[in-house]
Amino acid sequence: MIQRVVERIKVMVGSRYAHLGIALFALYGVSWFITHTSRFEKVMDTFQWYCYADYEARASLNSTGLREAEFYREKYRERFISLAKGSFDYRDKKETQAFFLSKGFIYDVWDEKSHPSYLLARVIEKGRHKAEIPEEVVFDYFILGDKKVAPFPEYKKGDWARDFVSAGEKKIYLHGDSLEPLLRGYFEILWDTQPREPTHFYNDALTHSLYRDLEGICEDLFMKRLYTKKQRARDYFTKEGFHIFLPTLFTMGARMAADLDSNLPPDYQYLRACLTGLSLNPNHTMAYLLKVSRPESHHPRVMKGWGDLRRRLTLTHPDRTTLVHISKAAQETLDGLEASSTVSQ
């Protein structure tokens, strides 16, 4: 079952970024002349392909690919400047953010290894949240849907590089697209296979983890078949499933918000956020996804932290791993990190 999901993701990632030059050429030659496309859609599409041309220029391994990406990057830059006139100053980050936010999208850009990394995603929900981690933290948050423009690490490494949370300027992003595609993909598989008893969810560790987090929902939808219409069932599974993950995401966000003004490296902040989330609001699925992820870091202590978490989280037999085990493993790893010396800068 897990192999089918992995294959789907690989196809999606491959089709999204393969033959970038051809896709850019087709978009540049056709979309400008589509009369029913709104001005905002043209601005968003142009900005999207400008960013990916910029990414491709950075990622190109040969001179031909580099020249092609640079050519389209310049073309889309010129077009974006033209479309932005009269609406916002594209050179002003706050003006650009305000323009996209008025249309329901979050825009952000930051330096990453001396190159820009962009984010453009639909806002599902925004607000202010209070949490205790154990200190009380109040922070502004945005729950983000599918990204129109992904940060460079995600573009380069694919969907498995997605983070659960990240930090903007004085706000926290909770990445719904790190979980919702997974829920949609598993819904399709489970709806088709029609599991009739709990053991049918034990085919692999990830499916079992999802079942343990969403046991009632899985039984209602796939075993009892309370919904006969697939669309309604899929919407219910995705919406209710994501809500079950929110407490963990908010706790992660609170830890990251508390560390915003610290001098801790971003990858260490993310590790602390994940460990705090699993410790205070443990979750089987997110523990599994964090265990199998391979985040990049240049800090030995950060990599040691991820390694310690994996050793403590034995998920070979998910039925033997309880939420208490997950919480204890995360807390012990976090305690070990805080007891050691300060992370080298």
C-alpha cells in the first residue's frame, strides 16, 4: 500500500519539474493570450514560473540547461514587472505580501545559502493561538494549503522534503499540504480496497499509524460505509483527519514561535519544534513521517537529535508503540539536546 503512494508521489514530482524549459515555453507562448484568465491569475502564474525558472537556473547541471532557465527567468521577470504596475511595487516585500494576501495567498521570500527561496500558497485559515510548552506562548499563524511556489529545498528534493511548520516574520506557517495530500492518497486506496476489519489496515507501518490516529473515521467510512458518495466521504476524511493533526501542529508552531528571536539555527529550531509537538501532543502518523524523513543539516548535534529520536521510536511493530511511548521518546531526545552544550553556530 505504501509503495503505491510513494509511486504516485514520484510521478507527481517528476511530471511537475521534468522538461521545465518546454513547460515554460508553452506557458509563456499561450497563457498571455488566454482572454478569460483574470489579471490576478496572470500575475500568479507569471510569478510562479519566474520562481521555478530561477530555481532551475540554480539547479542546472549543464550550461545548456542554465542558459535556457536564465532566458525564461528574464522573460518572466519582465512580464511580472509589467503585470505588477499599478497594483503593487514588486520590489517592496510588504506591498507584494499585501497584494497576494488580499487574494487569499501568502507570499514570502528569504535568503537561503545566498540565493532567494520563495513561498506562495493558499491560506486555509489564519488567526492567533495560545499554547503552553510549558511556558505560555501566543503567536499569529497561517494554515497553508497547496503551494503554488514551494521553497527551494522542497523544489529540489520533492514532497518528502516538506516541513510541518516554518517561521515567517513574526508569524508561523502550519503546512497543511504536508498532510492533506497523504490523507487524500490513502483515502483513494482504502476506498478501493474496502477494508472490512482492523487487520486490513496493518499492511504497512504508515497505514497502521493512520488507522490508529483516525480509527473511528476509518471504521465509519471504509468498514461501515456510512457515506455512499465518494466525494462526500473523501471531503469528510480529509477535513476531519487534518483536524486530528492540528493539536500537534499548533504545539510545534508554539515552540517555533518561542524560538523566533533566539540565535538557534533554523534546522535546530525545527528539530526542537517537532520534538516538543510529539512530546506534548503525540501522534502516530507524524511520528512515523518524522522518523523516516532525512532532513539535511550541517550541525552534528542536530543530526544526532534526529538519530536519537529514530532509535527511541521503534515503529517496526506499530501496535506496540503507544502515544505514551512516542511522547516519552520525544521528551527524552529533547532533554538530551538541552542538556548538551550550545549548538555551534
